[in-house]
Amino acid sequence: MSPNKGTSIIKYCVITSTTALVLITISIFPLVKKAYRWNICFENTFNWINEKEETLKELNLSAKQSIAVGVCNGAVYEPTLK
């Protein structure tokens, strides 16, 4: 094996690895944007539930988080609390 052949193999490996990493990064962007929007929804909904604390004193933290998750996942379109 000549020295030129070894360097060209390394060069192709580096190019392939770099291309793969760039493509993986690009494919993750939509997921990151969706997670960011979902986290904003969760935080806003959870804060709204905490503002209505007077009527929700019997709910613990887990119950409040469950309601917020349901709203952000689309299970509840307009939360009406009794």
C-alpha cells in the first residue's frame, strides 16, 4: 500500500463522516423546533393552571403537570375546570 493511498482513504473517511454529521444535524432541526414549541406550551399552560390556584387547591404537582401535558398534546382543546 502506497503512502498516497492511505492518505486518500483517510481523506474520504473524514469527508464521509463530516457529511453524515451535517445531515444528521439538519435532520434534527425540525424536532428541536417542535420540542421548543411544546415546552413553551407546557410552561404557559402550567402557569395558567397555577394562576387558577384558588379553584385547584386539591390538585398536586403531578396532576397539574398531567393536565398541562394533555393540553399541549391536543387531548384538551380548551381547558374548562370545574
